[in-house]
Amino acid sequence: MGHLRNHPRVASGRPVEIDPGGAAIRGEARDLSMAGCFVVAKSAPASEAIEIVFAEGGEQIRCRGRIVRRSLEGVAVRFERLDWADLFGLARLVSPALG
């Protein structure tokens, strides 16, 4: 089977919040790319459409996404409808790890 990813994935360990439109769930982004991330969390929202929030310095990077896979460890999130601010924010998180 071929490699399906179009974007490099980097190790993250960054704290995140998943917001399904109600109470936010805290977790940790195990890995991150410009297309999505895997969030390790003790629980996951029932909803597939979510907003994920990354803290970067004093600002928050908010990205709309969709849960595309669930496991005992957490959830895989695919980012959707990113605007320019989201893209630039994600690039700041991903690019230093690409070296």
C-alpha cells in the first residue's frame, strides 16, 4: 500500500483543546502536519466536526477540523476550511521541527 500523506508530519507534544461546540476536551497533539494531527486524550467528543485550539506564545491558533479516526489513545483530526491566519499559525508550529 502506498504512502497516503501529502504533508510532512512532525512530533509535537503540544497541549491542545478539542472543542465540539460545548465543553472543551484537553489533550496533547502527538504529531502535527499542515493537514491534521493526532490528539492523545482521555476522552473524545461524540461529534465529528470540531475546533482544535493550539496555544502559541500569547495567542491561540484555532482550526476547524473533522475527527477521521478514533483509537484507544485518542483521535486523528483532519483540518478543514483553513483561512490564511490558520495556515500561517500552523506553519509556525510545524516548520521549526522540519529543521
